[in-house]
Amino acid sequence: MPPLGLFVTLLSLLLLSPIHGYDLARKRQAINATYKDPTATVDARVSDLLSRMTIEEKTAQLIQGDISNWINTTTNAFNYSGLVDNMAHKAGQFYVGYPVLPSWISDGVRSAQDYLMQNTTLGIPAFVQTEGIHGVLVGNFTLFNSPIGYACSFDPDLVREMGGVLAQEARALGINQLFAPLADLARELRYGRVEETFGEDPHLVGEIAYSYVKGVQGGGVSATVKHFAGFSAPEQGINTGPVHGGERELRTTWLPPFKRAIIDAGAYSIMGAYHSYDGVPAVADHHMMTDILRGEWGYQYWVTSDAGATDRLCCTFKMCQCKPIDMEQVTLYALPAGNDVEMGGGSYNFKTIPQLVKAGKLDINIVNTAVARQLRAKFELGLFEHPYPGASSNETTSLVHTPKSVELARKLDAESIVLLENHGNILPLKKSAAVAVIGPMADFTNLGDYVVYRSQYNPSNVDPLQGIRNVSTGKVTYAKGCERWSNDQSGFPEAIQVASDADVAVVLVGTWSRDQQELWQGLNATTGEHVDVASLNLVGAMGPLVQAIIETGKPTIVVYQSGKPISEPWISNSSTALIQQFYPGEQGGNALADILYGNVNPSGKLSVSFPYDVGTLPIYYDYLNSGRYTDPGAILPNGTLKFGHQYVLNNPQPLYEFGYGKSYSSFSYSNLTVSQSKASATDTITASVRITNTSPVDGKEVIQIYVQDVISSIVVPNIQLKGFKKVLVKAGETENVDIELKVEDWGLWNLKMEYVVEPGEFILWAGSSSKDLRGNATVTVT
């Protein structure tokens, strides 16, 4: 039997005709075309290719295809006519994120790229796409911890290394584009997709997203920064809901991390969002996608809608008729606004482009600009020279899920775990201790969303129970205690007995998500896309289970495994120790055990603040001046009501603030200095601080530099993170840490909506968190 690629070629030759979009004369004319010359400039190549394309070929570049059109995702049967039809209408890019064998994807991608290069008129390769926020969405590829987790590492270098692994694994199957990273901010904690973000702070999010893009694109795969922009603070926390904010908030808070990931890192693509901002749908926001992104920032590459987002213009935002959908109007809203490509999941409205151009309703220059942006990215990425970078099946095993990548997953996970409480220094545990492992999160791997179907059940995963058993030399017993989705307490007696018989109890509770297929089937979850909450408390019997184990009198270490903060202040006070492990990766159990037993000294810092209660939201640290008046009340442990005013029976301050995290070491800060006390807006200054490890244990500390604008012409955030560095300080030793700060980043959007760094005093604070500020220095900007 001939190879699949040869079979495709032979069959296609039999089917050549104008109806399949194949023009032999134009193909011959393009043999020595400029666009095929890798030594020509990208501008020249784009211009030449664009001049040769028909309106139908241009339109096909602007609509997403799907591998399921020619590969049956149940049987792997090949459908040649489906391939031909897909590439006639949706040739620019196609999606491959299905729970199938990697070889099915690899063969399907090769067939598609071979067809495009050999059997279409101009031979334009496609972007091959899947998800990749914490692992390539392919079965049995390396799974890292969720973004909200690895942001807590405050280690951009590790994130960049992870990006390199994702690129290597993607390219092994011919995948050349990942839908990641998010530059969204976790400013609304009820929102289900907090787990996908890098946290609440624009600077941290920007640095982590920048590193992800550099890692992935350094490996020859396009990143896709999403969701542009201002998406993740929807009304009532409800997914895709409207976002309320003005121009100044957009520019001050939401756009900086996107600019860092898109412009500074050079991302080849952007994904839009489902929401409206200040009443304008993101998918049709000319001001955001054209005036700012292209006009002010100079972005040269392409923007795609999210799946089905264009249909929302008619069917959700009510800006045009929905049934039947006004496809022309959708196209006229989205494409001229700067949304270049229409993703699948909807009505494929962009197929009306040829008739709109012919009727004079759509300027051909708008179409040409959109196509040119995508072509530019393809040339820059080298797709015309290397349309299929995939490896053979034998080679793939040496590129995917390697021991090195698995070890990196374990390391990044451990670096991301945050020690919230350690009363009496119960941690680290002695390896000989008898440990009772309890709770519904103990015996399965709580991966979070955007993983392949049923990845959480992969046998290669290491859950917390297994991880503890791998390290412990003592007796390890286990009781579930309760299901995560139930109020049933019938398992409590067993859990209480197991805890009573042990030296210490480790209780694992939290939230849970699902892979996308299970989520859209409607299976229960408490975080994830379209899974939003009205409470940040533990669900069902989990809270009472923790209480029951604490009441045994045995030291109780509570581990939150979750995709967002949990608001149970009583656990902070009543447990012996408290650990936050945001959704782990496949090595999460080993990483947790590394922390529990002291093989790794915890160094994670919170990328998002924890509120006392959902009613105190928003809780982000960089609130505008005049916020957070505090005269708290409380319900005391004995039931007495202590009345306050802000709030009557609660506290508007965070329970755990952004940047917070304990260690088995202790650190002192001293001698904060700056390289110059006077600076101009174009200067880069260096903040220097001495960090001493005052403990007998080597440890890492995240030094955080916050900037306070003392006097400003508008209301600005009270403080803002502007630099950080994670450093290892050995026991008893002192390190001098230098952190560079660009003064241009200290500006504001003034009353005329102009970005300026205003003259005056700025106070620089060095600290271990946004609250624990231990020294300051003043810089006068002239």
C-alpha cells in the first residue's frame, strides 16, 4: 500500500479541476516567484504572494479549518474530499486538539500540509493549532501545573524553559501554533477561568506571559496571546459577561501585560475575547484592535476571534439579526475593526467576503491587510521553508514526555507551592512520621482545565497520596472522608480513626475542574470555563471534614488544591499548617511531597490575593488611592459579634495578600539603595537590597520592588509592583540583589489621556509581599 502522502498526491492529480481551486497556469507562473525566495525580505514576499491571490484564496486564509474534516476522530479514516473542501474554504489554519492518538494527528497534519504545498495553486502552508496553557493538548504529552500556579513561582526563567518543552513536543507532531498564553488578569475571583490566568498583577502577568512567548517561539512555534483585552472581570463573575471600565482603566491595568507579551516578546498572533468592554464587543472593537494595537503599538501580525465569538455580535449582543444570522453584518463589524481571522465554532460568516467585496460593501484593502498580517507571521516563522516540522514515530518518543520534561514539571510545581501557615514549625515533616492522608483530592490528579479528555486519569500521573508514599519511610494510611461533590459525611468515622492512629494528618480539599470535553458534557466542577461561583468557600462536606480531623487533636496540615483562592479563614487559624497548591501538573503529588518533607524549601508567592469572604471582592492589592478604608468587625470564635464599619462583620483587607508566601527559612532585608536619586523618564535605575538568610536552612526568596507615586494629577494605584527577582540565599549568608527598573514604567494616563511620567517623588519599597514592605528609597523624577 503506498504511503498516505503519495496516495493523496495521486488521487489529487485525478481530481484536478477549476472547482477544486487549482490553477495550473498560475502555479507555473509562481515557480520562481519572490514569495518562494527565502533570501527576499518578508515585505517583498508578502507583497508578491498577495498580488497573486484570488479573492477566494484570500478568504480561505481568514477562516479556521479543522482536522476532523479529513480525519475521522473516532476511526482515523481519511476523507480526501473533506480535505479538498476544507482547504478550498478554510486553508489558513486548522485545529487539531482532539483526544486521539498522536500518530493520527501527525499523519493528518502531514497530509494537509503536503496537499497545500503540492496540490494547491500557490502552495501556502497552514498554521496547525491546539491549546497549550500548561501542556500541549495532545494525549500523553507533558502536563505542567496550571497558569495560576506556575505564576506563583515568580520564576520567568523556569516558565521560559517550560515554553521550550511545549514547542518541542508540539513540533514533533507538526503543530506550529499554541493558543496561549493568557495575559488576562484575575481581578474577579468568582469568574471560573481564574485558573487559566497568571494572577492579579499587570507586571507579574506581563513577565510570565513574556517568558512563555519567548520560550515557545524560541522553539519555532507561534504563541497566541489571549484574550484581547479586559476580559476577565465580567459582571457578576459570569463567563463572557460584560466588563465595565473606562479608557484609563483599560490602559492602566488591562493593556500593559498584553503589550509586554505581544510587542516586547514579539508574539505572532493574538486571540480576541467574548466580552464587551464599555459596551463595545471585543471582536468588533476598532479602537482596541486597530487604533491601539496597530496604530499606537505597531503590531504587524494577526488577530483571530475566539471560537464562535463572531456569532455573538448578532445572537448575544443583539447588534444584528440572529435567526437566520446576518453573516454579512457580522463580517462588516469584525473584519474592518481589525479581527483578521474567524475561528470555527460558529457560522463561518467570513465566507461572505467575496460577495461583499464584489458588491462594494467591503474595501478589498481591508481584506488584503488581514491576509498580509497572517502571511507575514507565516514567513517570519519559516513555514514556507518548513511546513511540516514533525518527527517520525520513532523520533517522537525521544521528543515527547521525556524524563527531562517530567523533571521540569515536578520542579516548576514545587517552586509554585505556597506555604500559607506553619504554626509551631510543624513542617517539614519527618520522613519516619506516621501520616494519615485524608480527603477527596488525595487520590486523584487535580489537573484543571484545558487538558486532553480524561488526562486526569493517566497512569503516569502522581497524585498526592502516591507522592507522599514515594517519600515517606513511615506508615502512610488513607481515607477519602467524603466526595468532593457531596454533603455525605458517612466516610468521616473512617477518616477520624485513620487520623487518630497517625502522628499527623494531611487533609487535601479544594476546588476541581474538568477537561474541556467533560466540562461541556455538564459534569460537576467548581472552576473552569463557564463554571462560575457565588462563594469561595469549600463545597459540600469538605469543610466539616477538615473540622472533624482538626478536632481529633492530631497535628493537621491542610492542603488546598484549587484553581482560585479559598475563603475559609477559620482553617488558617485552626489548622497546624496550611499549603496552597494551585492545580498541579502530572508530577503534582511528588512536588507536594517534596515540600511537605523538606526536600524542597517552599518559595512560591501568591499571584493572587485571598479575601476573607466573597463579599469583600475585589481584593487586588493595587487599588486606587482612596480605597480600602478599614474598620473591621468580626464574628468571634465564641459567637460574639464585634461590630465594625468597613465592614460591619468582616474585613476589606486580604486574608493573604498578593506576593505572600512563607518559607522554612527566614530572611531579613537591609540597605535598600538606588543607583541614582534623581532620574528622567528615559532612565533605567537599579534598586539594590541586602538579603540575609537568618535561618539554618538554605532557601529562596522573591524580592519584590513596589513603586508609589507620591503626588499625581489623577488617582493612581496606591502601589504597583515594578520589579522582582527570585534568589537562593544559603543559610546564614547575605546576598546583594540588584533589580533594574525602567522609569518610563512609572507613568500614568493624564487628564488628556496622554501617557506621561510626571515630575515628582516616587517611593520605592522592597518587601516580601505587597503588604510586608521592609525598606524604602526615594527617587525624584525631573
